[in-house]
Amino acid sequence: MRRPVVVLMGLPNVGKSAIFGGLTGTWVTASNYPGTTVEYYRGYLRLPDGETVEIHDAPGIYDLEPASPAEEVALRLLEEADVIVNVVDATQLERNLPLTLQLLATGKPMVLVLNFWDEAKHKGIHVDVWSLERELGVPVVPTVAVSGWGIKSLASALHRARRGERGWLERQERWVRVGEIVGRVQRVVHRHHTLLERLQDASLRPITAVPMAALMLYLAYRVVTGVGEGLSEAVITPALEGPYTSFLLHLHRLLAHHPILAQVLIGELQGGRIALEESLGLLSTGVYVAIGVVLPYLVAFYAVLGFLEDFGYLPRVAVLVDRFLHRLGLHGYAIIPLILASGCNVAGVLAARTLESRRQRFIACTLMAVAIPCASQLAMITGLVGRYGGAYLGLVLASLASVALVVGTVLDRLVPGHTPSMLVEIPPYRWPHWKGQLKKLRMRVSYFLRDALPYIFLGILLVNVMYALGFIHWVADVCGPVLERLLGLPPGAVIAMLVGFVRKDVAVAMLEPLRLSAEQYVVGATVLAVYFPCAATVAMLLRELGFLATLAAAVVMFVAASASGSLLNLLLRILPHPWLAAVAMLAVATFISSSLKRGGRNEGA
Amino acid sequence: MVTLTTMKSGQRGTVVAIQAGWGARRRLEVLGIRPGAKLQKVSSLFARGPVVVRVGTAEIALGYGLAEKVLVRVE
């Protein structure tokens, strides 16, 4: 016999994922903005009477007619449900109840959850639980999902799930009915504005919003680099350089009779010593790149991102950048997938599902693949290029921004379809709950260790195999002259390009042994970021966009990489300072972008 | 009568009509922006940026193009 299926349904950002986590003990990403869940998750719950039920966490929906792929996922889940748990934001009863009435009309047994119960109290909103139960005819359970309060009562209320008020109402009638219910069960007491609410208003007013965003970006940058460096210098580097290298040397001696194994695991010794950056073994360079360089920054980056997500800042950034993103064929809300992509492009491509049209999803995914390096790639670039000074690092970022601007404008003109105006709910600021923050950080870091680490090792292994087969020399002979002439890079850079198909952070690390100049590192790092995404991202692009669109995106990437790399190489030769090259790159991109825009308007007129 | 874009920040009003296609109207309706609804304009960003309004306790951001299509009678 099949287990009863319980589906969590509700508007976006009412806390379904937090409730799911509480019920099942598993954890899925919950954040303070609409559209965090784009897939569905399944878990199990043993009821007090010993029966086990299957719980599904669905993406949020506004009503029973889907407007995006994420909403379609939710509606398919609804059909399979034996019991519906309708999660409702207690602070916004009026907005939530129209969906509740629609769900009741499906005739399935239901339980209503009033989440954010504590916040409703703080805001002076009192909901009479008993009256609401009487009005709707189903059990009503108040909860505070992030702290776990009320989850037990919800679990025991599940077998009291009932069919409530029936009958399908037309939209107009539904609103009248909602007004009636809210009038009977809700009382609002006036009170003063809190500090968070004042901050909230300030972050949307033009005069204060821009400085606040700049401050936020600066703080985020300082915290990420500060914490990253701190972790690296205080904890990880001493451990790797002390006991770990002695262990590797010891292992190398033990493997004296297995030269191939020694080569793969540890690689070449440099003057009888282990050089973590250059030995190219799985346990030397592989571990160094993953744990020594990438991990500390990744932890710091995700700690900051997690805070901003749960605090509710990201939708406000969407409002700020809406105008600019329209220039690139997107609207403001696309900034959220783009920000997530700066952690990991795979997560970014998945989050692009919240965008309404296929056109927007294609543009957003292509943009993140060409112009947004993931956190681990950026950590490597910072290590490699940053040591020559902030100007060179700034130049890499300015080049990527230029690529984004030009590629976005071109795609906006070429890709058919339309981009609707942004329409999005701005959640209130909420102090993040430390438990949720820690779980989120742990999940993202363990994703890196579990799913990304094998690719890092695969990349290093690939380098070893290519060297062993002499393949490198062959490719270098063929592609070397092109690389040399266009990008000013030595033929050896081919190896980094090839590894880049597997994993970008390793690819950047492969530039290190080439002993390049600062200018060459800049060109190499930029081209590596633009020309093609890593294997995991490609797999995700294929799944989300299909083969043809991924191919089209790949063509865009290749053109963008060759053009930006050549231009950058040229500019660095004729201009005396990296800042000047950065300004020149941005100027060229702005010029191309605005002349394309003007061309577009003339055509329309 | 004004549109959400010409309405001043801080003003309150009642939605009179939404001059948009069926799809856009429905997207607005589920967020509570429908004829008869009371709202307050919170802010708007310069250079044809989005407009933010407060409906009940919710804050909603509308792109400029959409905000132009919402007609409001100011109180």
C-alpha cells in the first residue's frame, strides 16, 4: 500500500521549507524571499500513532493557474496529495486566504498553518484561531517555523485533517468571502515602527537606498575577504604546510616502487620538497586548491550570502537594479539567480526557474555562464592576480562586467520573446535565526565537499593523464600560435583551457606554474572565466535549457571570450596602467551597448 | 486620477482600474492590487525605476511599465 502523501502548499515566502524541515528533520534551503524553492522535496514523518506519511515541499504559488515552471511543479504535486497542509503568513491573512479557498475547493482534506505567529503578535495582528477554524471547517495550527515552535502540534493535527468549506468561488466572490472571514477573525492594534521597519523604508528610498547598497556591498566584501583570510592563515595553511606536507613526503618515500601512483597522488617534488601549488598530484595540488584556497573563502562567502538572504535584503537589490537589468533583457528580480551564481553557477541556473519567460531564463543563464565566476574560481583568481595589487584584480572584474554588458545588450536584441515588467513582493526584514543560518552554511559547504571535490580531483587527474600521454605538446603545437597571437599567452596555457571544461578553480591554478606576467594572468583568468562553464554547470544548462539553447549559449561564450581576451591583451600592451585598461574596457562596452540600443530604437521608429 | 508613476510617495489612494492585458491584471490581482484595493505609495526610483507600494501589510515592487498601467484615485 502506498504511503499517504502530505503536500505543503502556500504563497511564496510563507515558510513552507522551514515547516518541511521541522516536520521531516531533513533540511532544504529556506530564505527570506519569494521563489527559493523551485523543485520539490520529499521527506518522511512518523505520526504519533506510528503511521509514516510522505511529506512534499512544493514551490510557492499565488493561485491555481501556473505562471512559471516552478508553479507548474507545485500544481502537479497538488494532484498527488492525499492531505494538503496550507501554510499561511499570519501577518497577511487577506493576501493568503484566496489561495486557501481555492485549495479547499479541491475537496481534499486540509490543515491550515498560521506561520510567523510571533511576527504577527509583534506587529499587533491578532488572529482568532478558533473562529478561523469555524469559518473554514479545517484545523488551524499557529507556528513559528524557524524556531520549531508549533511543529509538534502540526504533526498531531495531521490526522484531524478535514474537508472544509467546499464549492468553487469566482474571483470576485472569493475576495468578498475573504473580506468577510478576515473581518471576523482578525484584529489589528496600532503600534510604533520598529528599527527594522525604519531600515526597511530607507532601503527603498532613492536617496538612502544607493548609499545603503554600496555600504552593504563593501561590508560583504570586507567580511568575506577578512574571514576568508583569517580562516586560511590561522587554521588551514598551518595545518597543510606543517603536518600534512610531512605526511605527503613520507607517503612519497613509501611509494618509491610505484612511480605512477606516486606521480598521480603526489606529483613532482620541487628540489626534494612538496610544492603544494605546483606538484600537480591529487593529494598535493588537488587538496591544496580545494581545502587550502577555495574552502576558507567559500565558507566566508556563504556565511555572508546566507545572512543577506534570510535578512531579506536581496529583493531590495532587485528594485535598485531593475532599470539596468532591463538593458540586458532581464528585469530586476533576475539579480537573485545572478547573485546565487556568484556562489556556484549550478545554483544560479536552477534559480533562474523563477523567471517568467524562456527568453529571460536563456539570457540569465548565458550571462552567468560568461560573466559570473563562481566563488571558488574567484578565490583562485584573487590569490593569483590579487598579489600583483588590487588594480589587476579590478581589471579582471571590470572586464567581466564589460562582457556582461555587451553580451546582455546583444542578447536583448537577438533573442525573441519578451521580458515582462518586474512584479515582486518585498518581504519585511527579519533577523536571521542562527539555527537556520548554520544549517544552510553546512549544507552548502557539504555540497562543495561532496559534489565539487570529485571534479577538482578529476581535473588534476586529467592534467596528469594529458602530460603522461604527451597530448599536451600536440595540442600546444596546434593551438599555441593562436593563443600567442590573440591573447599573448604561452602555448602551455592550453592545459588550463582544457582543464577548465571540467573545473574552473583548478584551471586557474594551472596558470600558476607557467610563470606569467601580471598582465598575462589577467588575460588568462578573464578568458578562463568567460569561454565555457564547468562540467557541472553544462549538465545543468542542458537540463534546464535543452541542447540547442545550450549550444547557442556556447557560441556566445566562445565569441565573447576571444573578443574580450584579444581586446584586453591589446589594451594592456598600449596602456601603462591596469586602471586605465579597466576604464577603457568599460568605455568600449558602454559604447557598444548604447549604440546597439540606439540602433534598436531607430529600427522601431 | 493618477497612475502609480505620477502619484507622489507617501500618498494613499484607491485602485480604480488596471489598463493592462489579462495576464498582467491577474498577476497584480493575486498580489492584492485590484480595483477597489487601498494602497499607499512607498517610493519610486529615479529614471523610470520601479515603484514600491504598500497594500495591507505587504510591500510590492512594480516595474515602471506596469506601474504606469495602474490608475489610482488619490485620497
